[in-house]
Amino acid sequence: MKIAILYHSETGNTAKIAEFIAEGAQSVNETDVKTMSLDAIDAEFATQAQCLIFGCPTYAASVSWQMKKFLDTTNLKLADKLGGVFATGDYLGGGTEVAELCMIAGLLVRGMLVYSAGFTRGNPLTHFGAVAIKSGDEPQRERAKIFGQRMAQKAKELFM
Ligand SMILES: Cc1cc2nc3c(=O)[nH]c(=O)nc-3n(C[C@H](O)[C@H](O)[C@H](O)COP(=O)(O)O)c2cc1C
């Protein structure tokens, strides 16, 4: 089960959270997880992946324009695959969830099956996806790992 984590990151915060999500996903048996920056996508791996998780920084209380451009224009086949999102920002209330909803809109338009676990799996509750302030403190990093684990478990349930 291949899981691709695609992120946009200028100063490294989102890239770090991508690694924590990957760690959580990789902790699930039979997963092969790869993180990749939008400017260095392993197209073969991403095409084979049945679960793709997208992350970006919050810009002006919304999705970064680089991620928006990617989701608007990519030729990657995303339809019928499991999708999830995460976002970083500098402060609480700065728009991380708006950034996530914008990514989710892009995934839905591409025909992805969007998942976050919501509150169905108990604590930690995840609503739209994983979020972190900058590169996250320890609890935020732990939540990112759990988010990755839950995404991988759901992908296995659906596709294996
Ligand atoms: C142009 C720009 C706009 C930003 N706007 C917001 C914002 O509206 N809300 C917020 O919380 N952080 C904002 N930030 C901060 C980034 O979202 C935050 O530092 C993020 O973690 C950077 O991710 P990166 O290190 O992966 O590039 C902004 C940063 C930049 C460069």
C-alpha cells in the first residue's frame, strides 16, 4: 500500500509535519510511505499511491498559492483514491482550517475520497486534517503522527 505525502514548504515547517505524518503512516503494517515536495514529485510513486495526503502553509488565511496552483493544474490521477490534508500557520486563528478546506475542495473536484477520521476515533479529534503552529510542539507532532496512522489504516481498509 503506497501512501504519498505531497507538500509545499518554503521555510521547512510544513516539510517537518509531513515527516511526522509519514512516520505515523509508516507505523501501519504493509505501508510504503514517501514524502515529496511539490517541486520534486516522484510521479511514478504518486501515481501508484492509493492514498495521497496534501499539506501547505497558510497564506493570507487560506491555501498557499503554490498548492492551489498545483491542485488546479496537476495531471496526477487522483480520482477514487483516499485523500487527506494538513496545514501549518504562525498563529491560532490564522486560517489553517480555511487552507485545509481549500485543499479539500481541490481533492473533491478531482474525485478523491476525503478522510480525516473526524471524531470517530476518539482523542485526538481531527476535524479537517492535521494542523500545526509552525513546525509544531510535541503534542502537535504526536497528533500529526496519529493522523498519518489513521489515514493509512483507512487506506488499508478501503484498498487491501
Ligand atoms: C505570504 C505569507 C502569508 C502568511 N499568512 C499567514 C496567515 O494568514 N496565517 C498564519 O497563521 N500564518 C501565515 N503565514 C505563516 C506561514 O503559514 C507559516 O510560517 C508556515 O508554517 C510556513 O510554512 P513553511 O515553513 O512550510 O513554508 C504566512 C506566511 C507567508 C510567507
